[in-house]
Amino acid sequence: MSFETVHELLPTPPHPQPGWVGWHELSPWLETPPRSPDFLLGDCPAGLLAGYYDQVGEAESGVFTLAGTGVTGAGMIVRGDALVASNQLGHSVAYCRGEVAAGRIHPQAHYARRRLDSAVLLLGGGHDVYGHWLVDIMPKLYALHLAGHDLEGVMHLGSSLRRA
């Protein structure tokens, strides 16, 4: 079986999702036109300023909950014979398809399975670097707390899996 289908996670609403995907919004998308730069040395090219002023919002933030999914060691989310993509996790649809085409994602039977009732995937660039933990991962822990998740239970689960 190969992973030919890729499902993209997008916050809901406005993006409809199947019943196995839940979305708990913590803050909505906000339209916030950028202020003029406070510090410029010399002339700023018009194309660069146009790109700067095109950024007119702050992305929504929230927590996805997924039922019946698995996670590979590389953080790829799998559901049956489909991969689950998310730009917020650094796994775009194009990235997922590229990993399959390059042979780095194997058929589902290749992966060892461990059944968990609940797990948290904290993924992001530099997840193995202390500074990224401070600025990328720790805020995700706070977002989980705001969404009502028991962080003590999550931490206990993680420590028990490392010992197994």
C-alpha cells in the first residue's frame, strides 16, 4: 500500500474537515495592517516594501485533535492509507508527496505500532535545539494548557514511553 492520498489540515471554520479532525480555536485570524518600519537605513526597494505591506494579518492559533491517526518517527501523520499534511507542522502537501516519491515514507505495515489513547505531537523546526524549545515548543505547551489539556498527564505519558 502506498500513500497516494494527502489530507491537508486547515483551521475550521472556514475550512470544512472530516469528522475525525477537531479544531479548538485559541485566537482568530486578525487583520492587522503592519506599521511602517521603525528603522531603515537608506532607501528600501519598492518591491520589498510591497511584500512587507502585503502581510495584513496574524494567523489563527489553535489545537487540532485527530482520531484514528498515527505518527512516524519523522513526525509524519498517518491515517489509514493517507498522510496528513499541515503547513503549521512543517509538513506541507508538497513535502508529504516528495517524501513518498523519494521512498522515505514506507507502506503502513513497515512501521512498528504502539497503541495510545492520547498523544501530543509537538513538532517544529529545530525541535532538537534548546533555543527553539524556548520560542517554538514551550508556547505550544501553553496553547495545550489553554485548550484544557492535562500537561502533567502528557509529560507522564512521554516519560513512560521513553522507558519502554
